[in-house]
Amino acid sequence: MARIKLDFKGLAPADKIIRAEQIVASLTGNPNFPTPNPPLAMVTNAINTLRTSIVDAQKARQESQAKTADQNRNEDTLDQIMRQLAAYIENVSGDDEAKIRSAGVSIRAAATPATDPLTAPSGLSATEGDHEGEIDLHWNSVKRARSYIVEHSADPPSDTSWSQSQVVVASSATVSGLTRGAKHWFRVAAVGSVGQSGWSDPATKIAP
């Protein structure tokens, strides 16, 4: 017995409507199927009901997006007004903690400077750059780091072979002007308010 394939699986609702209307059109007046069950009028009604639902759902999504945008704008307005009010309370209170608390607000704890040393960058990798003699470096960012020192060494590296290549603020760098076909070594250290971290594990790459 031949089995029917509707081709409905995986279709979006709008595409199902198109497919269903094609089938209804093919069955309308078809002498091979004189009494469709369910009646084609019922199928057409189901098609129209789904079409209406699609339109209603689209309108609801648009309205929801508009209401969410309104909420975000109103939230930003309240945040700004409350910051202005907090500034007024600070100015009028004259650092009197009792006055500040009487306004129904709390007092921010004084920031304590970090004294722990920075951790050495990890995950240093070296890949070919976009141009000849270039190598791209990437590493994991270090918390509280303000910048990074990148050092380079010819092969093989030694305690005295390293020299500073550049200082960057992002956790990536591109080293250019390298000798093509030669192996190059790299290491990175983080720098912050507490000083410089130790050096990362080195990475090596042959310059393209």
C-alpha cells in the first residue's frame, strides 16, 4: 500500500499553510477524490485560522518588543534620577553617616587597594600572522592587569636572550619584522598597580 508523505515535518507554520493550500487546490474538483474527508472547507478553515494566529503572534511580538524598549528607557531614566538624588544626599550630608542613613540609603564601603601579586598570564599561543614575518599572540587576560609586556627571543632562548617587543593593553599582540623561516620564542607578563607578574610559559612559532 502506497503511503502518503505530507512534507510537513520541519516546515514553519507559514510554509505549512502554503503546502496545505497546494493540496486543497489539487483536490478541488478532482474526480479521483470526490468526497474528501475531512471536507476541504474544514481544511480551508483550519488554514485561515492558523494564518490569523500567525498575524496575531507577530503583532504580539512587536508589541512586546516595544514594551520592553519602553521598560528599558524608563529604567535608565530612574537610574539617572536616583544617581542625581544620591549626589544631592552626599553633598548635603557633609559626610555625616547618620544623616546619610536617615535618607534611607546605605554607605558604600571604602575600597581597599589590592596587594596580592598578579598571576602570570596563561594560555599563551603563537600563530601565523596575516603578512610575512608576522606572528599573532593570544593569551588569557589577567585580573587587575592594566597592560602586558611582550618579550621575544631568537632560538634557542636563554636567560639573556629575551628583549622587550612591545607593551599592549589587550590580551593579544602581533609581532612583525621577524626573520622568515626562523623559530621565534615569546613570553608575556602582566602589569598592574601592584607591579609586574611573573612570565608566562613561553610559546614558539616559525615565522611565515
